[in-house]
Amino acid sequence: MEHHQHPDAPVLNKSVPVRHPGRWISAIIILAFVAVFLQSLFTNPNFRWDIVGTYILDVKVVQGVGWTLLLTVASMVLAIVLAILLAFMRQSDNPIFRWSSWVWVWFFRGTPVYTQLVFWGLIAVLYPKISAGVPFGPEFFSLDTAAIVNATVAAILGLGLNESAYLAEIFRAGLKSVDRGQQEAAEALGMSKGKIMWRIILPQAMRVIVPPTGNETIGMLKTTSLVLAVPFTLDLTFATNALANRTYLPVPLLIVAAIWYLVITSILMVGQHFIEAYYGKGVDNLAPAAVNPAAAKAAGPGADAQRSMKTDFPEESAR
Amino acid sequence: MTVTAEKPLVKIEGLHKYYGHHHVLRGIDMTVNQGEVSVVIGPSGSGKSTMLRCVNLLESISAGRISVGGQLIGYREVNGKLHDLKTKEIAAQRREIGMVFQRFNLFPHKTALQNVMEAPVHVKGQPKAAAQKWALELLDRVGLGDRAGHYPSQLSGGQQQRVAIARALAMEPELMLFDEPTSALDPELVGDVLNVMKDLAKSGMTMIVVTHEIGFAREVGDTLTFMDGGVVVESGDPREIIANPQHARTKEFLGRVL
């Protein structure tokens, strides 16, 4: 590897690299635009950075951040659980399962999320009472819909059910991306259907599922600003809009909202990075972390052997 | 090679397989005795892999019967009528049958050790410590004790296939199926895999090996079966068939591969 240190090593070529004047010119143009923009940030008084500073940690704003996070996490959890179920149903041998999964995706993907949010807000008007009983027969108990489906629940249901349709397709694509031979190898070992799915197929599918799901989560963070349709009035966008209307200063409060959305998105991206590294085990991430002490002892030569292995079989690691 | 007890372990009777209207297997009869190595050869598309995959129900059986250890595969026979087995019952039958694939099919997200431990821990419910000890023994046996912590992508094809053999052996099957185990390997890696298989044969394992390795058939095989067009053309002592094939099709095939 370190040729130049060897006495009889070949003299390495020192060629003149190709020049790229175009790159320099375009880089200078971009830098000029960035400089002008940065200058305007500092010199344009209409940004009102003082107001941004006043409201960035305002109680209403911070509470709004909390509610937005709650809505995002709760609706994504609901969506992921439903999506796994829908993706499994779509692969099922039972035609009723396949069909109902398809119809669910068709409906919730085919209508606007705004419409769905308004609908969940009005559910108590449509069905004033939720009751359990035999259809056309006796009734066991009945509850006021408005008491169960309050604005928070309506917002989570609206966002989560809509999202489940998109995630179901992402999960389906992920499950389909796993080589058929994996299923066969697990079957040949006598593994049960459930074990094959949870231990063999899903962990490999996750490599394909996580990046677009991260995308969806970040999308969801911002879609929560639509919950006004329910109406739900505690989220970040509503809080900053209310403050903007009160102070007649929309620009600095939009900046406050944008900064918070960017902060949360950045944190989510860090989280996604670690989840991707976890599910990339053996493919993107070859760190021998999963070996327990006894096995490591048996494995003998550690990192060195591994590096040489990788160079020995480039076609294997390329696969 | 090995002394056979002349006790039939695998019995295939009148096996047919259709894919839609495509008649792939046209009545296969075959018996493999306990401890025997049965080598199956034939041109691609002859149905030899399909036949092998029927034995552990990776392919459904269109007609005929397969039994392993006296147990009917895939069905229960009640008053002369066949009933499909439940998924769980099929899984139980598969535990007694190890399978090695042409493309290895190791679990890429698990290390070599975890691949071998997977079934003992999660199918048999063995405690992890015991399963790990057993898995390391098996990896040693296939010459890969020092590769336990490696992921499949860090192993050569030959090494992956040997891990796959160890993984199948971990369930202590009474029968091992090999589906062209060396066909996806670079020529210089074939020898290591065949050596592991030879050792396994010597240890008395009952094996059905679908392969193109005529040398292996001659050296290790107790019987050789030549298949073509979904039927068994010729079957018998490997050395006799290779030296003196009786059928024109066998002669032609051997002429091409030898």
C-alpha cells in the first residue's frame, strides 16, 4: 500500500491535472450571491432580528414546538404501526386482506390530508355517539364521540391515517426488495412465518424503508401546520401566526417558526443517520460491533484481517 | 464409499411437477439410503433442482409422494386421502432437512456466527451460550473458526458457502440437500467447499447433491442419477455410469462436461 517508502518501489506518476476554470467562475458567482444575501440579513432593518430574539423562546412558541413534536411523533407511530399491518396484509394469501389493504391505501392517499383533517374535526357531528353492539341488534354500551375524539385525537388520527397509506407503500417496496432466497433459506431452516418476517426479512427491508420514512417524518413535521383545519390551535405555526397577527410583524415570527422547524429537522436527521447505520449492518456498515466477547476471541485477528478481507474480494463487497 | 445400512431414508415415488401447463418433472422415482451420498446430474432445465426443492417443499408437489425417515412430506394421509400440512407442521419437517443453496443465501445482516446460531436459538430454543459454542465448533469444522465475526459481505464465495453448510448443520438434520453448491463459485474456491462436503459424507451424513462436479460424484457418490427432460434417464454406481454410460443422452452429457 505505501509504495513510496519501499526502496525499489516504482516512481509514481506526477501528471499535470486537468484545469477546471468553469468551476472557479461558478463558485465565485455563488459566493457573491451568498455574500449579498448575508449582507442583507444584517443590514435590512425589516427582518427585525430584535423581535425574533424576543419571541424565539416565548412560552407560547416553545409550547407550540412541544405540541408540534407530539403531533409528529404520535401520528408517525400510528402510521408506522398501521403501515406494517397494511404491508403484511398486502402480501397475504388471503384475498380479503389484500383487497382491504389496497382500498385503504387508495382512499387515504386519494383524498387531501386537509379534507381528512376537517372530516375528523367534524366526526362528532357525523356520528354523535360511538356504540358497540350487534348490527341491527342489541347495543352493549355507547359513548359521546366528542368526548373521545377531541381536537388532539382528531389531529393525530387525521395525520396518522393519511400517512399510513404512504408508509404502507414504502414498507411494501422495502419488503419486496429483499431477495427471495432469504425467505427460502429461513424456511429451509424450519423458521416460523413470524420469525422469518421479524428476524430475516424486515431487518433487511429496513435498509430500504428508513430513508424514505425519514423523509416522511420530516414532511409530517411540517404537515402538522395544517391541523388548523380540525381546528387544533396549539401547534408552532398557529402560535407564531397568532403572535404575528397581534404584533403586526409577520416576517420575524415566520423566521421564528422557520428556525424551530430547521432545528427539529436537523435533530431528526441525526436520528435517521443512526437508524440507517444500525440497519446497514453487514452491508453499508461493516463495523464488527455485533460480535460478543467469546466470538471475538475466536475470530482472532480483528480489524487487520477484516481490511485485508475487503481488498481480497472487491467483487464481493461491491455487491 | 461409506458403508450403507441399506435403510431407505428418502423415498421419492412418481413425483410430478407442473408450473401452470409446463410439465417440469415427469414421474421421478428415487431412493436414498441412510448414510448414502446420492449425486444428481443433468443439463440445466432437466428438473434436478426442482426435484431437490420438492424434498423440503420449497416447491409444492403436483403429484406423487416424497417421504423422509418414513414421514410423508407436506401431507398427512387419512384413509387414503391427502390433507395439506399446516405451515407449522411443514416447518417442523424442514428442521430435519438441511439445505445448501447455489447462491448461499446467508443472512447479510448477521455475522457468520449469528447466521449459524440463528436456527438453534430461534427455532430450537437453545440457550445462546450453548448455541454459540456449537456454532463455533461447526465454523471450525468448515475451516472458518477465525471468521466468526465477519459479515457475509466480508467473506469470499467459498467461505460464504462453507458458512451456509455450517448453518444447515447447526440444526443437526438427518438429511442434507445441496443445490448446485459450487456453481456460483470461482474455480479456485470450489475445492474448499467440496472438501467440506467430502468430510461430511465420511461422517455418515445422508446427502442428495445436485451438481456439475463429476469428479465429486465419482469420488464420493454412492449412487449417481442422470436426469434429463424431467425424468431419470439412468441411475446406479457413479464409477460405472461415468466410465460406461448406457444411454445416448447420458453419453452425450458426460461427453460435454468431462
